[in-house]
Amino acid sequence: MIPAEETKNGRPYEVELPKETVELLELYLKRYRPRLAPEGAAAWMFPNEAGLRRSTIPFSTGISAFVRRETGIQMNTHLFRHLAATLYLNLHSGDIETPRRVLGHASTTLRYHAEVKNASAIRHFDSVIAALREQAIPARKPRGRS
């Protein structure tokens, strides 16, 4: 649950997380979070060394640097959301509503991902036409001398 005052669009965001995600969060909270802050520190998900809220800009910069170092890809943290939507739309070109709701966007998902949706729709359209063409044209026997 993310309260409305902490979201960009001013609306609360609440979802039920998949079991695998809950297990990863529990592992993080039990094993790794205690290494980031002193015992008894405030319950921030990603605390700084003093146990207070970690500043978002250096945290984001650190994640971007890690991704660049490990993969060679320049990517900021906000792009993870768009990457997820792009990957989803590549498989489900007609379903813009699912990533829009998951990302909590009012209308920006359609605007940002219209090109991905169009490219995916064109690939799907082409594959349908190709399949219809295969069905319509009977297999031709090669012409040869008899």
C-alpha cells in the first residue's frame, strides 16, 4: 500500500503481491535490510546508514551506475517501469489497459507506449496475413520435366 500523498498522481496505490515477490521482500527485510541501518532504526524500506530515509537521487544514481557497470546499458530507475510496460505490450499489443493500471497512469501509458503498441500490432497483423496467405495458396509442386 502506497498512500496518496506518496504517489505522483495523488491517488493511493494498493495491490496484492505475488507469493514470489513477498518471499523476496521477506528475505530482504530479514537478511539484508539490517545490514543497511543500525538496529532499532526507523522502518524505511531502504534506510541510509543512520537508519533514516535514504535520499532518492543518490539511490537512483547508484542503481543506474550498477546497471551500467554490469550490463553496459544506461538506464535510470524510472525506465524500469517503462521497460516492464514495453515487454508486456510486445506480447499483448492490444492490452494497453493492464500496464496503464499497473503503472497507475491516467493517460500517459498510451502516449509513451503507442509506438511499441503499434509495432507489436503490425507484427501481429503481418503474421495473421501470412498465415491466411499460406492457407489460401495451395502448396505448389515444383515444375519439372516428366
